[in-house]
Amino acid sequence: MTEPPRSRVGPDRTPDDTVFGPEGEPMAVLAAVGGSWLWALGSALVTLVPGILVLVWPDETLHVLAVIIGLYLLLSGVFRFVSVFAPASHGERFARLLLAALFVVAGVLCLRHPLQTIAALSLIVGATWLVSGMLTLYSAISVKGLPHRGVLFAAGALGVAAGIVVLALPTESAVVLTRLLGLWLVLLGVAELVLAFALRSALRKEAEARSADRPATTG
């Protein structure tokens, strides 16, 4: 007996029991975009490219550095906000939403002219990376059925290390801070690239499994 097709106008229910609206509605669109590995790839590039820019031009002023870091944090916040709606969020939506808000607020603070000092920039970026890394580690440890747990755990540990280093080490000059932030941005960007390709692999395996099971539903 053939399984009746799912309605295209009713709500869709994801594996974590989250209901999305009809296809084409904002929630469904955000779910499709946020769950795409290309979106994760874009998020990785948003981290990696500023790190390369900072390392290539280490002698730029603190104002330029603050603008680059601020834009990185803002864009990362946008990417993280959209990824909250992904079907595979595994019940951690609230924590991911808070993390997205943290990145946006940190980006705005970096772009504020009165706060463009070495100490303030170090504090904002270091605290953001530390909290982000801790939440990522929490997800890697607590979420059941995570397809790329090891990669996520490594990315979270790297974020925690980056936050601790930026917060703990004294940065007495803009050049030192620039090189330090640039290095960590590149490392975090590479970790996010690995996560993006791990997500692509997981999505392909899921699609292949669905294709293999499809003939079994007919009779």
C-alpha cells in the first residue's frame, strides 16, 4: 500500500517535534536556509575572511580593526539567528538564539566609537568567544544523536581557548591585539569550515537513506 503524500499546505513536523508553517512561509524558508550546509559555509567564511584581512594588514589602526571585528560579529549573529530555525536544532533553539543575540550586541559595541580601546575590544571579543565556546561544548556533550559530535566539541574547545587567551593575555599595543585576533579568527574559521563540510556529509547520508527507504513504502 502506498503511503499517502504529505500535504504541501499543512504544517511540517521536524524530528525534534518542531512544527513549521506551510511551504513558502517565513518559518519554512528560514528552516530550509538555516539547515543548509551552504549557510554553514557562509558563516565559516564570515569568520575566516576577516581573520585573513586582519593578518594581511596588521598595521591598520585600531579603528579599522574595530570595524572589521564589529562587522564579523554582526554578520555572525545574523547567520546564527537564521540557523536557529534549522530543523536539526535538537531542542537547543533558545541557547542558540541567545548566542546570536550576544554576537549582534558585541558587534554593535565594537562599532561604537567611545569603546574603541584595546582593553574594551579585547574584553568584548574574548567574552563573546568564551560564552560561544561554552555553549557549543554544552551542545556537543548534552545533545543526543548529534551526527558530528567530535567536530563540534573541537570547535567549542577552540572557542573557549580563544576567549581565555584574549581575555588573559595583556595586549599593550594594537599590533599585538591585531595579530592575536587575526590568528584566532582564522583558526575558528577553519573549524567552522570543517563543521560545514561535516554537515554536508551528514545531509547527504540522510538523503541517501531516505532514497533507499522510499521503495519499501510502496506495495
